[in-house]
Amino acid sequence: MTKKILAYIDHFHGKVQSSSWEGLGLAAKIATDNGGEAAALILGEGVNNLTQQAFHYGADQVYLADHSILKDFRPEPLTELIAAAVREYQPDVIIFPTTTRGRTLAGMAAVDLDTGVMVDIIDLDWGGDKLTATRPIYAGKLYAKLNCSSSPEIITLRTRAFEKPEPDTGRSGTVTNLEVKLNPADLATKVLDHQEKASGVSLTDASVIVTGGRGTANNPALAPPDDLDEEGAEVWKAEKGFELIQNLADVLGAAVGASRAAVDAGYIEYDHQVGQTGKVVSPDLYIACGISGAIQHLAGMRSSKVIVAINKDPDAPIFGFARFGLVGDMHKILPPLTDGLKAYLEG
Amino acid sequence: MKIVVCVKQVPDTAATMVVENGIISWGDAPLIINPWDEFAVEAALNLAADHGGEVTALCLGKEEETEAIKHALAMGADAAVMVSDPALKGSDNVAASKVISAAITKIGEVDLVLFGQQSVDTDTGLLPVQVARLLKWPSLTLVSKFESITPAENSLQVIRSMEEGNQVVESQMPAVVSVTKDYGEPRFPSFMGIRKASKAEYPVWSLADLGIDPPSSAITWPEVKEPIENEIITELIDGDSPEEKAKNLIEKLIAEKVL
């Protein structure tokens, strides 16, 4: 029976990725059901203040290493400390969020601990002796159930697949400090600089996403500047289309997504791509504008709770997956939609 | 420089996947190189061209799964190695990583190992970090750019991405790197390249050739199924003007409580 669960708290310079709390919430839930206990693992520099939050989100114990060598994300020293915490705490299960860092650390820790990882899971059954996890494969075209025969069992949770708990400010617990024996000279990597990403809502965390496809470039009412060639004029038009999408996203506090076709045509950066070779998302509300709905795109967003499709072509496959379909020109519909939603949300 | 690029054969991303009697099938959809791996091959070829050296494509799979290797050779890889053994059926990521690490060790004197960021079939993204850990080499994931490589000093500098932005990292070589789509468009294989690849011969190594026992796998897949489709009833929003359509949609969204 799964009794002791360790949740890794992923953060960047002390700013926690909120899916870490989803992992800690799950750990606490399993512990409550099985009469066990949940611990949080916090590694970094200047992260002392995160221990209180971890107790509020359900940890009974916190394992902490606060050290200058851990200032920047480097997987090798972090993996050493994860292994050290596991030796001390002896958990049955370790939970990571499926962030870029969480995925890396889970994989490397599995090698050190000689066990397996169940990656990016969306469901978990902890009733038996061993966990049974469910994860999408082929970008969600199929679902696989997984078991892990070794211990500890390592899982990484898909962002937003498990509930984030309400913090309970009355909770507290014990802190165990981990000894950091690492020497900077022994490390093979050095982080020289960090380039901040332009601000904006992240696709994987977003509860609302507004996405544009090839249709963003199809506004016949626009006259591009004369000095642009055909391709330049198309991108210019698409940028105007994505401005409409950004305006709607701003009103909704939403992230901006794009189809692969739009990214490949140079309308918007790859970072925004939703689909099988982009990001897989499952927001509460997904508004697809000028997107036909290729199978690779559908694979990346079909688990969204409510899908709205706006497209000129009534035969576009996206309508088959949409809760609400609106046949029409996105360039004409988005401005009044944005204004109307703004009025509603501000009123 | 000696660069190994790991590639995998997968069903086309446009394939409809089904499960028949517990077995995953993609019908007669074509098989392709994992699309993420093309960026890794492109990076490997550019690095070899800029700094001198050779590129070897390494593939773990069934002997007849030649699509990824052929594509890498057609793009311009100098050599290829296939690792294939019936004992590898059902291997999990750790087991596969042990086999790939052993193959890299057998290839010998490798400076860089490149991977795509993940495969489009099982989507775990674990191999690059697990192979790095097994080889005790630095792991540099989600790299969009190679800033510099100094083979004489065994060092490289890359830009890698995280949720909050990019890290500029300096690392010792040998190292294991996973490459993202941001690296840049992969080249199309040339006609000559395709002809060369179709005639290319390459070794197929078994576990005995690698001198290792079949590694055990902790992860099992007791069940694979098609997702249960919640029946979606699409409601078409009508209206005489775009303004009216927008207004009607807003009313529906309010009623659906998603705002």
C-alpha cells in the first residue's frame, strides 16, 4: 500500500510552477486515503519561504536544501539531492509536475534509483498495492494504462489534470534540511545567463486559450503596404489577424495559440504551436479562429472542456469537435466578440 | 568531432490510431522518421560541417524499421547503426536508455549525442536525459541554438528553453543534447542523398554484440485503448450580422459557465 509520497516542488528562482501544488495536493489526497503521509521536496537558493506554502498545500513534512550551488537549474546537482532525499525519506511514490524541469529530473532520478517513470499522467488509481496510471500516447489519439513494478514509483502529472488544493493556512509541519556536499568545481555545466521570455500567459497553464490558424491571413478588407512581396503581404495580414486574437485573449486573460500551418507560414513563433508537434493543452475554454482542424491539431486540444470554433468553411473538421460552432469570418466576428465580452466581464 | 544522432521510426502524424485485440495499429499510414528527430539530424549535420567531423545515425528498433535511418542518411549522415534484438520487445525508457548508452560506448570516442526533444508515439522525452545520466555526461535538454563549440577545449555553449525563458549554458563535452523545433527547418533529402541512402549498408547490433544482458523493464502497459469520445453535440450559433452572432455566442458561454 502506498503510504509515503514525496512531491517535488518545481520553481524558477523561487517562483513556483503552480502544477507543483497540484502534485502536492495529489500526494496529500493519497496519504489521507491510505493513512500515510505527504512530504514536499524543495531545492534551490533563497527558497526557505516556500516551506510554509508547502505545509499550506498539504505537506506533513518538508525536505529542504537551500544553497547557492542550486541557484540556477542544473539537473545533475538536483538529481543528487533528490536521490539523497529519497534515501532519507524512503517514499513509495515520487510525484513531479510535467514541466520542462520536472520531466528531466524525474527521468534522471529514475536512473539513479533504478526504477521507472510514468510520464505526463492524466489519471491515477491508488486503491491497490501498486499505482495504476493513465496517460495519453500518440498525442492523445490513444490512452495507455501503466504500472511500475519497482519502487519508488515515479510519476509526472500533466499540468491541470489534477486539482490544485485550496491552501489551508492553519497547517504546519516539520522541516528536514538536506546536507549539500556538492563542489562547484565538480559540476560539468555553468549557467551563464538567463533570457526572460516576453510576458504572456503560458499555454500549458492557461484556463482559456484563443488560437489562430491560416485564416488569420484571410482578411480581404486589408491592403498591405505596396513594398511587400506576396509572402510578406500574407504575413503582414496574418499579424493583423493575430492582433484580433491577442485582443480577445487579453480580455479573457487567455493564452494565444496557433496551428502548425500558421507557425510554418511564419505568422507567429513556434512557442505558440498547439498540436502533436507543439504543445498539448486542455483548458476550460478553447476558441479556435480560422483553424480547419487537422488531426495533428485536434490531438493537441481535443481534451479541452469547451471548444468554440469560428471558421468561414462550414465543412471544416474542427466543427465536429466543437461545443459551439460559428460559421463566419473571424475578422468580422472577433471585434464585436471582444467588445461584448469586455463589457460583460467589466460589468 | 564525432556526433551520434538518435532517430526513431514512427507512424505518420496524420495517421488515425486504433487498437485491435490489444494491439496498436495505424492501418496503412506511412512510416516516417520521428518529426522531432529531423531537427536533431539538421543540427548534427551543421555542427559537423562547421567544426569538422562525422555524423552517425543510431536507431533502436526492429531490423525492418529502416525509415528513420534511411531518412537521416538521405539528409547527409555519414554512417548508421541499428540496434535490434527480439529481447528488447516491451522495453521501457530506462531499459532502452541502457541499450542506447551501450551502443554509444561501443561506437566510441563520441563527443556529442543529439536527440529530438521527444518521440511523437510515446511522447515521454526521457531518453535524452536518461542516456546522459547513464553515461555520466551532462544533459542539455530543449536546445534551440548552439552558440559555440570549442572541440579543442571539449566545451560547448547552448541556449536551452524553460517555461520562464531561455538559459545560456556552458557545458563540458561529451554531452547529450535534445534539440527543439526552434533550431530551424530541417533540410529535405536530396535526390542523390535518397539514392545513396537506399543502397547504404550499416551494421545491425544485437545485445550480444553490445556485450550486455537484456535490461529489465519496470514499466508495463496492461491496457491500451482508444479514448472514450464524449459525444459532442455541436450547437451552431446563428445571427443576421457578425455583431449578433458574437452576442449570441457570449450568451451561450455565460450559460456554460466557462467565463
